[in-house]
Amino acid sequence: MTKVQMLLVEDDPAQLNALAERLRVELKYEVKEVTSVQEGIAIFTEFADCIDLVIADMHFGSSDPKGGLRLITQLSKQLQTNCVPVIVMTAYSDMQNAAECMEAGAFSYVVKAVLGDSTFRTLRETISRALELRDERLGTDTMAKAICEMVDCHEPYTGGHCERVGAYAKLIAGKANLSEPDRAIAWRAGLVHDLGKVGMDAGVLARPARLSAVLMAAINAHPVEGYRILVASNARRDVALAVLEHHRRIDGSGYPAYFDSKVFDGKVSVVGQILGLADSFDAMTTPRPYMGGMGRDTFCKALDTLKGESSGKNGKAKYDLELVRHLEEAMPDMWNVFKNHVEQRKLPEELLKRNRQDPGPGMTDI
């Protein structure tokens, strides 16, 4: 059986050794021990793929009273990417600092007076909950990525569409200051948002011609079908709901026009709106058979279109203008995702050339 791999960061050698020994002997964990924040960052960066949990002291002496917070802040992206929880060890006097660590992304904290049986029992229970959460996140993310690959294989002409929509949605959610769980929901929902299309004829989806009303109705049903599949598979309800909502607009337009009112009351959640923006933006800027092979817009033109549709000048706004502004703020990072897909040959090189002739805000590197 594979042992849990743990990184323990504590500047007091005596406490470090005592805790590491109990973790090894009583819980049978593999423990990497370091005595400074910089060492912790270096070790985690090197072994991120095999570390399951980080335990860090909050206070690293008078010269670094917020060492635990600094560790979490500097490793935040890697911790999130690898689904690694952090438990902070803190004294009663550091409770405010512990709260800051929680806001920065720590899973929980344990108050340490002395490393007695009571404290260790609390730590052991906290570790168990943290590892359960990690396993749940890894399972959810693995399934979402698998669904994304399946959908993109079913519609190869979209060139990684679901993957980009997930990345774009997470970036926009970050600029909107959504919580980390909501950013994760936006990303996962983006990966699986077109799941409902898998049961459709791929030839119909790729047809470079105007579709009949019957076929369009079938395609427009994909948010409902995706929602039903996800719910039947015991996926997270908030992910399924965002999938259901991603073609609905805040002015009441879009589809589905009607659904069970207990699930969908006509209002679109913030995550659902963000997912719709990400999906629309990628559809405008990448190849589609019904657009003659190429996306009709550059990044800059797509942004202008979305701004126009959120201004309300031609009636009710379809998108929230503030969310469109957050999309604009995220565009430099979205551009990097887009460029990577071109470099991976998921998208044609011609799209880069067109964007370089009409760069969007903040895209100074093109």
C-alpha cells in the first residue's frame, strides 16, 4: 500500500523531530522535514507530484511571524493545481494569522500548546478530513478531464474547445474575485459543458451548412442533456447547474427556455454567466464549420461584441457588463492559453496572425 507523503515545515528542531516521529510511527506516513519557508518552497516545488499534504507552523520566529501565510501564498497555484491541502499549526496568540491563512487557501489549522495526545488526536482527525477532501477533488478533476477529452474527440473541429472554456472561465472567475471553490466549479463546468452533445451525430455537429429547425432544436437541448447526465452520475450539483445555464442570458433569452422550476428559476448564476461568456468568446474566436471554417472574430473584435451585448443599447443586456470587464482583465492570460493550443496544433496558425493584426487589451506580447 502506498504511504501518504507529507511535507512538515517547522522552525523548532525539537518540535519538528517529535511531530515527524509520531507521524511516521503512529500513522505510518512518509515525512519530509524542513525548518524554513524557503526550504519548504524548494522541496514542494521539486516533489509536488508526490506530496499529499503540507503541515506548516504559522510562526517562524520574530523575523518571520507569518511564515505559514507566506508559504501558502507563494505556493498557492501549485497547491491548487496538485490538490494538496495545507494544515497550519498555530498558537492561541496567532489566531488572526491563522484566519489569514484560511483565506489564502489553507484547509484548516490546529492550535498547539504542547504536542500532547489531545493535540495530536485533533491533528490526526484534521489530516484525515484533509486527505478525504484531496481524494474527492482528484477524483472529480480526473473525471472532468476525461469527459473533456471525450467531448473534444467527438467534436475534433473545435480544437480543444472544452479545455479552453474551462481555463477561460476559471480566469474570469478569478478576476471577479470569486472564491476558490467557485473558481474550481467554473473550471470543471467548462471542461464538461458540452457533454450533452456526445449522443448526437458528429456529422451533424460538423455540418458546414444551415441546419433544419429540428436539428437545431436537438443541438439546443445539449445543456439539458448534459445536466441530466451529470446529475445521474452524482456529479456536483453546482457544476451540473452551470452546465444547464451556459446558454441562458440575463435578459431571458437563450436556451433552455424552460426547465424544472425547482432546479432552474430563470435566473442565471454568476458561475453560469461566466461559463456562458467563456463559451461565447471561444466560439467567436476559433474555427466553426458553420462559420466557413474560421472563427469570425479576433480577440479584440469578440470583446467589442460582448461589450455591445452587455451595454443594453439595443434592448436588454445579454451579459453582465461587470463580468465582461473581468473577461477583458483576464484576456492576457486567456491569450496565453490560446497560444499554447496553437503551438500544440489544436488550432491553426492563421488565428495567431489575425490576432496580431488586431491585438486586444493587455496583449502586449503579441
